[in-house]
Amino acid sequence: MNLAKRLPAIITLLLASALGATLQAQTPVEKRTASEAKKTVAKAGDQPPTPRMMTRPTYPGKRRAAKKSGIVLIDFTIETDGRVQRAGAAWSSDRGFEAEAVKAVSKWRFEPAIIDGRKTATPMQVPIVFQFGDLRVPLNEAAKAVPEGVYRMSEFVVSVR
């Protein structure tokens, strides 16, 4: 079967099991037919991208002084060398949080995904939550939708008091 057709399900299954992350695929498994699910089962030797280094974002000074919380949804690609490329804000509750979130994610490093014995570039998303005290801002409805072929990691929370 074509690797491009299997890749979304393979990465979702592998990341969920290896990272313990809550990932959301565009098409939930329960909506697939049994034959489609069997076709996308990960092969022995396939591996998800594995974080090697995740830099914590700096809480923006002006937002901290104002006691504001916010969230930024970052789109990025893990390349075959494990580096993050094309990191950018897909959505944010407050643009004042975007630069620090993008800067931190751009420094992250991964062991790349291995699919069918080959290192594979992987499109990803991660919500970066800036939480001041107990104040928390949720993703809006539009940002909750995961684009087809993109995999979402669990929230990365930056909390201050």
C-alpha cells in the first residue's frame, strides 16, 4: 500500500503509544471500516518521532506583568534530520504570546519518524499554553479542528504565579 496513505494512521498510532500523548487524527479510528483499519496498522520496526530536546518557552514579560494567560497553536514539521522546520502560529488567543512560542518550538529536536525503514518528515501541531496562576484560556472551536495529515501533540504548559 502507498506510504502516503498509511502515514497519517501510522504516525498517530506510534506517537500515541510511544509519547503517551493525546493525539487527534482528522479521521477517528472508529469511523474507518475494519478493512481500512487493517491496512494502516504500523509495521514492526516503524517508529514515531521521539522528542530529544524540548525548550520551554519564556513567558512574555508584558503578558506576565498584566497577569494574562493565553494559548498558541503551533504548526511545524519534524524533518528527517529531527530538526523543526516551518514553525509558525496557526492560531492564538493573544498575539503577544506567539513569538516566544514559535521561538521555543523552533529549537526543539526529535528522533525522526521511521516508516518502512525510512526516516520520514512529519507535520505536527502543539498547543503551547501560557497559564498565569489558575487563569486558563481554551482553544477556540476553529483551532480544535486538526487539519488532515497533521498530528497534534499534547499541550505544552508554561505556568507562572
